[in-house]
Amino acid sequence: MILILQTPRAVLGRVVRRVTGLPSPLAGHTVLITGASSGIGEATAHAVARRGARVLLVARRAQALERVRIAIEEDGGVAEVYTCDLTDGAAVDALVVRLLAEHGAVDYLVNNAGRSIRRSLDLSYDRFHDVERTMAVNYFGPVRLTMGLLPAMRSQRFGHVVNIVTWGIQIKAPKFAPYIASKTALDTFSRIAGREAFFDNVTFTNMRVSLVQTPMTAPTEAYSARGETAEHAAERVVRALEDRPLTVNTHVADVAEVLNIIAPRATDLAMAIAHKAFGDSAAARGDVSRPGRASRT
């Protein structure tokens, strides 16, 4: 039942560390980060390494992961590389076996790797593969990895999983149906998993982030120079790892969620108007003269 007091304990612990200079709760623990080759994942890897954690870097691109590992070690941190395509179920299972053999258990898991697609449904009727690919990266991959690592977390009676999801779960913005649906599935899965693992002291945080400047947002012209930096987002991920809250929301999305409940038709109208006003990107329209596609790490 100690989790009932998790939030006040986290606040007190942060105050004590600030006053006394005690190390982060991450120090000496293993933190696995998917999508660690760029963006939020790379910035988070550096941030947790600075807190004294052993960072396990996971992504598809071995060369990019090696670059991140070398940079972390040059800064005095400890990092290891694990190349894996999270859409390949057999590869994820093999990764779990290797991780458990080498580390016994992973203490913290950050499910960050993802794929974003911003495309209207009227451009998607013959593109069901967009739905399948998005679910493979954003839902099936992280769920398979989490389920593989969860028994060891429960056995050692400690573990924490941070899912990088989206504020779109609350806002339900047009043009993002496959993306937001996949992240909503992960959000819901994790809340239920947290309830089942409650008495084993294994917790889940869903970080419903807003726009962050990463390679994944590059294909959309409307996002140019908007959103927070990956480094700023990484600091918030670290706080979620240390404090273990249930959710991390934005004020804008909280307001949108309330409006969706109390005035659903009015918010539908507002979103429909926004959908008409802000068109699809060149990449979504299939304009091959413009670079950029929905990406993942």
C-alpha cells in the first residue's frame, strides 16, 4: 500500500535531494530507453546517465546508437547498445532474453520509440498499412517488450515504465486517427497493467507530451520551429522516472479533455473547422518533390 503515498513521498524526496545533494533515485539502476538514437530518446539517455544510471540504448540503427553511447561515456556515463526492430516480434523476444541474462531485471523502461502519421482520412482510404505500421511501432512493440520485462520487475518487487504517448489522447485532433489510436491503446494497457502489478510495486507513467522538435515532426511544415526541445522534454521524462506519477499532462490538453466531456458537439465543430483550416502536409499529400516522411527510431 506504500504506492498510495507515492506522490507526497516523491515531492518530499525531491526537496531533500535539493537541500542535501543526495543522488537521484536513478543512480545505480538500469534504465532502458527505446528510440534512443535521436530526439527525446537520445536526450533522455544523456539526462539519465548524468544521474548515475546505467543506460541501455535500444533502436534499429546500430551506428546511431554507437554515436550516443560514445557521447555518454565521454561525459562520464555508462551505456550499452542493443539493436532491435521493435516491429519484429522474434527480435523483441530475443532482446528480452538477452537483457534478462545480462542484467537480471531492468529497473526502469522508457517506451519512447514511435511513429507519427498526420494524414486526413480522405487521403488514407487505400492506405490501411498506415494503421498497421503505426500500431506495430506504437502499441505492439512496446507492449511486447513491457510484457517480456514485467515478470522480472514484479519478482524483484520494483519497476517503473514510462510511456511517451501524446496529448492527442485528450484532444483527439483530426488528421491523427491512426497515431492517436495507437497511443491511446498503449495508455490504456499501461493503466490496467499498473493496477494488476500494484502490490508488486511496479508502476506506469503515461507522458502525454505535446509537440516536441524531433525528426518525427520534420515532415509537417506547420510544425516548423514550434514545440519544446527534445532536451526540455527529456528533463520531464527524468522527473517522471524519479517521481513515478500516473500521468503527465499539459494544461491545454486537460482543458480540451473537459470540453470534450461537457460540450462534445461544440468541440467537434471547433475541431472540424480546424481540420478544414489546416491542410495536409506535402508529405501526407504524396508530393515527392518535398522531402520528409513519417519517421521512427
